[in-house]
Amino acid sequence: MTTTLPILSLLETRVLGVLAEKQRTVPDSYPLTLNSLVSGCNQKSARDPVIEADESEVLLALDTLRGLSLIVESSGGRASRYAHNIERVQHIPTQSTALIAMLMLRGPQTAGELRLNCERLHKFADISSVESFLVELSERAAGALVVELPRQPGSRENRWMHLLSGAPVIEARTSFSSAPSGDISVSEIAALKANVAKHEAEITELRELVGKLYAELGISK
């Protein structure tokens, strides 16, 4: 089977994440029916972002995933049932599937957060074990499945995110104090000077007004 990295929508990754999650958390109900899958996608807890998808939208997502061999459909009783096929298609172990599933369900997270949130899917011995699997997923010869994001201001750990929906758009953040003076144009400097002059004139007027009030009230400064 192909290992080409698919580019999936939010709902498609949500469907995959739910299937991988429920395989471990409710094995007696797995593979999932369409109703159970829709409920899992629209779940309010342990989801970021929270979405509201209807059956027709989930069926469209399933069609796309089926075309990529990422899900398997089977007939059980009166309803069709669905299971994920991530490990076989992407050639990854169950530990890695647990991490990717949690990233698809809850968005970017640190290794520590992933270890805690993955506990019901796979119990990692420590954070180093989580980091090892994340690095392995980010350095795959067949294509990275996760990426480490730049550290946010005030954060101690970097977050990770999955790449099944494509590469992230990382915006450069610069503070005013760190901006080089050469980036400020002459017109901007003139505008700043005009604002300063305006404020100085307003302060002078206020001082004069206060002086008049003092005089009228017979109050010495």
C-alpha cells in the first residue's frame, strides 16, 4: 500500500482520530457504526476544536478516507461499521497511532500533554518515550507525519502537531523593542513627533485650566 502523505480536512482527521481512539477506549463497540462515529466527532470533551458534523458530512469524509485506504468498512448486523487502517497504510506502530490520534483530536500539544492524554490509548513509560516516537514520526523517510512547532513565549516545552492536513503556517513574531530602527520610516517618525507635540499642547491647556480653577476657588498651589 502507498505511504504517500495524504492531505486531509479537519473532519477527515477527526474521523480518523475518533476511530483510533474508540478502538482502545471502547473495544467492544469497535468497529464503529455511523451513528457512533458522528457522536464521537461531535463530542464536546477532549476535542479541539469542537465541531458539529452531520451524517452526510461524515459519510463524505469516510468516502475520501476509503479512497486513501485509511479506513475499512465492514457489515455487522443491520449497520455498516468502520475501522481505521492507519498503521498498515503509514507503516507505524500502535504507539505512534495513539500520538497522531491525540493530535488529530486535541490539536498541538507538548510531549508531556500527549503522555497524559494518551493514557487510555497507550501508557508511555515517560516523556522521553513520547519524544522518541515523535522524533521518529518527524524523520520518516516516507514523509514526516508530525512536526515540532517553535516554542511560544513563556512556554517551557515545544508543542507538536500532525501533518495529515499539511504543513503549518508559522507566523514570525517580533516585538516593538526588538525591531531594528532602520525599519521605521521618516513619515512614521514625523507622525510620532506630531503626536508628541499635540499631547504637549493638551497638557499645557490642562495646566492653564487647573490654574484658573485654583484662582476662582481661592486655592493656592
